[in-house]
Amino acid sequence: MRVFVTGGTGLIGSTVVAELLGNGHTVLTLARSDTSALAAEAAGAEPLRGALADLDVLRAGVAQADGVIHLAFANDFSSPEALARGVAEETAALATLGAELVGSDRPFVTASGTPWVPGRAATEADPPPTDGPVGGRGRAVLAVLELAARGVRSSAVRLPRTVHNEGAGGFAGVLTNVARQTGVSGYPGDGTQRWPAVHALDAAVLFRLALEQAEAGTSWHAVADEGDTVRDIAAVIGRRLNLPVEPVPTETYGPLGPIFAADQPASSTHTRQTLSWEPKHPSLLEDLENIQP
């Protein structure tokens, strides 16, 4: 299958591209810079120059592909306004990609996030959140899944709070970066809230399986660790960086603060049973041992 991938040179996207190429697929990946284009070529993919906001480029990518995997996001969480711009950009991109796929029965896999459900681990049957700082992303993903009624084999791979590789990535990566900046390995609240996690290499396998096998309109959980406490995550970061581990105000994490403070474990039982997905790579707490002082 020839697959058009957005975000194919990022931490997650680079592993997805490698997984696709290693399993007989070819890849056309969106590249917004010369550096990204060179990285795509070095990985064995064909670059398509353009950014997520270049809707005509996205249409051209779909026209050349048998399937689409969407991973790109601005990842600017510096302010509520910056986050809103990123959500709006992604919403327009998903609508454009989906419109080009209508009636084709081609697969369209989009990245999503595991929802949080009070009092228990979220499952694949739970709907995504459609309010709050990232509620727009949930609404955009629901629109993608609704394309199942319009001849698109759409699905969502829900990523947990931390997708990690060699100690970097996700919410845990944000904790690490803030710890380096402030001199304290902090956590919001009492630190007992739980975050799910997955190694990027395991997540990449699930994106491929969804592309190849997922039925239209389905959601899947790329969750290896159902929930590590944020205090445990901060403790490893503090030890690796030789910094004190302390609670910090929720506002430390900007617009993501309320999300950081929430208890949000997630299960992947249905995903494992249905798609025969089995994580094999190090857990988050193991992988954080790769953080360099």
C-alpha cells in the first residue's frame, strides 16, 4: 500500500514510517522544511513539500495514496491562543483529507488521545472529550470517524499522555523540560494522578495494524502502561537530573495544567484482543532511565 503520512518525521511519525516501510508499504510523507525532506528521504520515504496548513498539498498527497495516516500537530502549548490555533489548523487539515477520501473505501487513520473517565480506566468504547482546552481535537476526530458512513475506512488510534522513546516525548517529556528550566522535578496536585503511556515503537505497530485491518468508524488504544502516577514519573526525572522532587502549581504547565492534574488511566484490552497488538518495548519508567543529566 502507498501511504500518505502527515507528521512523518516527528518522534512518533518516524517510527510509523519505519514500521510501514519494514512491512512492505511505501510512504509519501509531508515535509514542511528541507531538513524534514532530507530526513524523510534518509528513512526511505518520499517527501511531499508543504505544511499542514497547505490544503492543496494535502489534497495532492491523498490523490497519490492508497491510504492516509495523520500524525501532524503544531504542538505549541505556550498559550491558550497558540493551542487554539493548532487545533484549528488540524481541524481544517482533517476535514480536507477526509473530503478527498469520501467514496473511495481507502483507510484513513488519525491520531487521537485517550479520554479520561472519572473513577476508572478509559476504554475504546468511551467517546473523546469535546470540551476543554483540546475539545476541538475530539470534535475533529469524531468527524473523521463519521466518514465511515461516506465510504471511508476511517479509524482513530488514541495515544496516551506519554508516547516515549529513549526517555523523550509526551507529557513526561514536558515534565523533564520544565524540570531542567526550573531546577525542580515538579508535579501538579498530590502526584497520585495516573497517566497512561506507550513506547513509540509499539504505537507505530498499532498504526500499521489499524491501517491494514481496522473496520470503519473504530477507535483503538495504544496503551502499554495503564497508568503511572505522576509522582513516580517525577521521581525518576528528579533522580536522573539530580533535582529535588516537589509539588508545583498547576499553572506551571500553562493551558495543559488542568489536564496534567487529572487522573486519566486507560485500558487497551479490546485493542490487544481484536488486533492482536502486544507492546514489547520498555515501559515509561524504564525508558526514563535514558534521560541524560
